[in-house]
Amino acid sequence: MAPDRNDPLAGPFWQAAANSELRITWCEHCDRAVWYPKADCPQCQGELHWRALSGDATLLSWSEVLAPINPDHAPPYITGLVCPLEAPEVRLVTRIVDCEADRLRCDMPLRVCFRALQPREGQPFMAPLFSPC
Ligand SMILES: [Zn+2]
């Protein structure tokens, strides 16, 4: 199923992805990223804003999925935990593409790329995925 671009919390993330932008929520008062999106900052309860990131990141961890565990995603594919350059404390759950799993290394530099994913039902949607630089 495609993500809901009108979702009050996560919708702006998917709208940005449709425009080839990687955006996450940020508290200007604390000057820190807040991820996943929330209604307000868990630290100061301040308002959160969506901030565009460069798309540069590093790879924290990954797993190659070989079995069909989600009908919307046909294996094989690689899931990854990715840390954006501007917010290394954030863990983006994403896919690693354009690389074999045995060539991946912890802390390797990655760059965002935007690809259309086709769910089993509904329209394809753009998602921020990552590949080695
Ligand atoms: Zn805050």
C-alpha cells in the first residue's frame, strides 16, 4: 500500500520524496532533528518544522531480505538503517540499492536517490532510497 501523502504527521515526508527531496522534522528551538515525525518536540514541546537534508548519509546497518515477508515488496532487496550527515543520531529505515549486499560496509558513505516503488495495490510512489557514493 502506498503511504498517505495527506497524513498529518508523515505526509510531508512523502510529498517531499515525490519532489526528490529528503526532509525530516526539526526543532528550531533545540536545533535538533526529531525522527520519526511527531506533533511537537519531545524535548521542549516546541513546534517542529520540515528541513531539507543534503541526502548524504552513512550506513549504520543492513539486512538482505530473501524471503517474502511483505506482499508489497518482492525479494530480494536490502533494508538499511541510514544516518543522515546533518543528523547522525537519526536512523532512517530505507532500502539500499545499486549495490550487492556483500559489498556493504558499516559507516560507508551513501547518497540518497529517489525511486518509484510499486505496491501490490494502488499507484507507485516515490521513496528516498540510498546507494553507495
Ligand atoms: Zn525542542
